[in-house]
Amino acid sequence: GFKTCVLTNNWVDDSSERLLTAALLARLRGHFDLVLESCRIGIAKPDPGIYSYALEALQAQPHEV
């Protein structure tokens, strides 16, 4: 009955270790309903807009989380 979300504050990784980052995010996606990366949605924490975005993506209201 619960929806779960990972909300990251990260950047597009173009380093030589990017495969490790990609592997970690791929693993997370298997365990959560939603994985939101700040670099992909264009909003970073602590901007309140990132939380509004997550709520909308989860179809949830603030009092429900």
C-alpha cells in the first residue's frame, strides 16, 4: 500500500566511475517505485520545487508523506 521514492541531489556523472553510479541507481530502481535525480529533473535540494515535483510524481499530498 505504500509508494516509495528516492530523491537524489546529484549531477550527470561523466567520470570514469560513471558505471558504478549507473549500477547503484539501477539497483535502487528495482527496490523503489520512483527514483528522481535532481540532474534529470532540473531542480536541486533544498529548492521546495523538488519536493512538489516528487509529490506530483507519486500522486501524493504533503500530509500523506
